[in-house]
Amino acid sequence: GTSLFLVVLLQVPHALRTSSPQYKGVPLLIASDAGMYVSRVEEALQGRPEQANEAFIGDPTIRGTQGALLEQIIGTVFRPTGLRAATVLQLLSSVFGVLLFLGVFYFFRECGFGFWYSYGGAVLYCALLMNTFGRPVQPIGSETVLVWAAVFVMMALRGRKIFALAAGVFLAALIGMYFWAWTFAWAD
């Protein structure tokens, strides 16, 4: 129920905006750097994932200054749909939002908290971060990977060793996604 509520909360404003007769097809970007992530995902959607980390100049000989692993994955996965980057990212805001909520909930559960404390903690966490849920690449996408890496570490520490592999994959993936996420994860 909470996950469905979260999806509605994230998608209804967009649906209302795009169904308005005043809507002219321009995506709403809620952060000053959102265009950067849209252009990176668009590069990967157009079949140039290697250019996702350098989506501004368009010169394939220039290497970008930071990794864009998440943008490359998003663009590669959604390329067959024919959707534009802004649409894909709008949809992913709900996907990552729900996965983040569930990840925080399971993290608290793995830490030993009861159901209601874990649920309340996940609700509070998401409520405090709600303003960033419209930014599906950074920070929400990488934060979702970070939280699930922590869940997998906790599961491995509690005797389910197979989850150490998943934790390792997620922690390694963070290095190509976002500097602050992987440095935080590896510092813990």
C-alpha cells in the first residue's frame, strides 16, 4: 500500500501537468543539474552509452570527467522502448523511490528492528528525502544502490554468505555511479 501511495505521489503531479492544455512538451526539471543527467541518459538511449559521461560536446574522442554507469545502464535497458530520457527518468523516479523505501525498510529489519519501527523509519526517511525523489539518477538512483548494498552486507553478516556477492557487486557499481555514494559506502 505504501509503495503504491509513493508511486501516486510521484506521478500524479507530472500527469496533471502533462494533461494540461497549457503543456507544450517541455519536461519539468526540478534541479539545476537535472539537464546534465537527462543528456547523459539520452546519449545512452541513442545508442552511444560510451558518450554518457560526456554528453555535452558530442566529441567521441573526449572522455568525461566522471563515470556515468547508472546513466549507461538506464539508457541501454530502455533503448528498445523508444522513450526519451525525460520520460524514462520520470518513470524511474517511482521505481527508485519504491526500491529505496523497501531497501530502507529491509535495512532496519536486518539491523534487528521490529516491523513497525522499520516501517516508521522507512516512511520518515522517504518523507525527509521526498524533495530529491524527482532526481532519479543522482541522488536517488545511486542512493538506492547504496542502501541495497548495505542490506546485502547486513544479510551476509547475519550468516547468509551468498549475499556477500551481491553486496560486492553493488559496492563496486557505486564507484562508477556517484563519488559521494561510493566514498560514503566504502568509508563505513
